[in-house]
Amino acid sequence: DAKTTQPPSMDCAEGRAANLPCNHSTISGNEYVYWYRQIHSQGPQYIIHGLKNNETNEMASLIITEDRKSSTLILPHATLRDTAVYYCIVRVGNSGNTPLVFGKGTRLSVIA
Amino acid sequence: DAGVIQSPRHEVTEMGQEVTLRCKPISGHDYLFWYRQTMMRGLELLIYFNNNVPIDDSGMPEDRFSAKMPNASFSTLKIQPSEPRDSAVYFCASSLFSGGGTDTQYFGPGTRLTVL
């Protein structure tokens, strides 16, 4: 079972920041937070991951609370192409490549 | 690199027929995963390999499903005989172990299977 809770859907105006929350209150010390997204009819795509520090890359920023029980994925300037289902996943990261356990994710609709 | 390649992209077959899905992982990757996506169950792991060896096949629905990885550049997922409830999108993904939880899985475009 997925160890995360996400809102089922969100809307965001084009050009504005999209803030997608994720709760993972039972996360363990050796578990990372990963974000993937799935654009319609495509395979999931990696976005970003983190352990406890905030992270930023060319796609997004990941803010993890100090207690690590929740996190927020931030798309700073959402475009129509960011419309997708976003999955927050926690997984152990120090014993080989473990499979991804997907929950239902958040369906983000970017509106013009 | 061309990314993970899957074939066919679409497959329509009749109940009882054998179906073979194919996957070519990214060159150099040592992990290969097969996932299935349906409206009812979402994305779920079927089986995964490390260095061509199956590690966990507990997600394979039943004996009708089998997966092989004869070499580092090719894997197959076979369903025999196929049933309408097998209709789904099947994704293959690959990754390279780098330690410390920093691996990224790269997904193929999927095979949409319809069993009539």
C-alpha cells in the first residue's frame, strides 16, 4: 500500500505556482520522498526526490517539513503541459533499487 | 539514448490467445521493472529484475503470466492464455543502481493491451 496521502485533484492558473501537498506521516529515517508525474497516455516521469533537505532542479522544487511528515512539490510557473497526475512516493533508498509503490496521486489541471 | 523501448504500442487480441510484450531497457541499466496500470487498481508492480535475475515476482497475478530477461538488453512479459481482465497498459521501466536511494526509474511509453 502507498504510504502517502495526496488530494485527488487541484487546479492552477497558467503562469502561477502550483503547490502540490503530500502527507507521509509514517516515513522512516531511511526513506526518501520521490515525485513522479504521468501525462495522459505516457509513462510516469521522474521529477525530483529528497531525504530531508529542500531540493530544486530545472523542473520543480521540493520542500520537506522539518519533521519529514509532509512535503510540497512546487512548480514555479505552471504551463498547460504540466497538466498531469502527480505521484508522491516514499521508499527506502539504501539497499538497491526498490520498486515504486504508486498511490492515486493528484490530478493537476493547469487552466489557461 | 532512445530511452526505454516497448513493443508493440497497442495490442488487440481475443480471449485465449497468447500475448507477448517486449521491452528494451536503457543501455547500461541493471534493474528492469514491469508495471501494469488499470483504472481500478492504478499502477502496480508485476515483477522486477536485477542483472537479468528476477528479484520479486509477487505481483504477477497468476500462472498465466510469465516474464523473462534473457540478456541485459531485452525482456518479455507473456500472458497465456489471455483474458479480458488482463486489459491494461503495461509499462516497462529501467534504472541504474547508484546507491543511497538516488536511483531514477525511466519508464517506457507502455503497451496498451485489449483482450476481447
